[in-house]
Amino acid sequence: MSSSAYDLAYYIRNTIGKGTVLGTDVMVNYMPDSPDNCIAVYQYGGDPSNRGMGADTGALENYALQVGVRNTNPETAESTCYDIYTALDEMSANIEINSTTYTWFHPLQPPFLLERDSLSRTTYVFNLECQRVRP
């Protein structure tokens, strides 16, 4: 079973088409010092599950995630982050990622500037909620 952060990173790379290689410039739960230009997806909590009785296979799990895009070009960081935000915000049907069904991704706000670091790299982020059918 993969995490929602991993699934979303996979989706960003393979479906939305941002980044080049998962684990190289599309990261899960961390943003390393290099490369300068990268995307990270963090899982940081969520709401209680919506479940039936016992081991209900239709139980829905709710997660909170953050997507961050760092780039040496501030405009590229912002536009890449906004492209990911828009792709998730405009989803209209359930999708399957790595054999797990996601019923929705719900961005909580548009991308915003998180930081400009000492190496002149800019990071934009947005937070979102997602819901998946318990695998």
C-alpha cells in the first residue's frame, strides 16, 4: 500500500507531466538541498475516516497534503505550482492511482509564496485535502 503523498507525487509526474523522475526531482515528504528545481508532496494529517462497520472495504480515508515547487526562477516556481493546483482543482471524476481509487482532491487555497532561500531559490506551495477508498 502506498501513501497518499506518494500517489499524488506519482500522479503529478506521470499524469500532470511535471518533473522528470520520481525520487530525483519529484519528492515525497522531503525537499532535499538539490536539485535546485524540484517538486515535493508532504502528507501531514487529515480528518477522520468515513467508514462503515468493521473492515468495510468501502471506507473512505481523508488526508491533508501540501504540494511545494522550488525553482531558481520565481515565475517558473509559481506557474508550475499553479499548473498542478489547477489540474487537481478541475478534476471531475474518481481516478485510480497505483491501484487506489481517489474520490477527490480539494485544494484549500491558491498557490502562495512560502520562501526565498539564501541560494536565490523560490518555493511556492498550496495545501489540499484528498479522499481515497481504503485500499
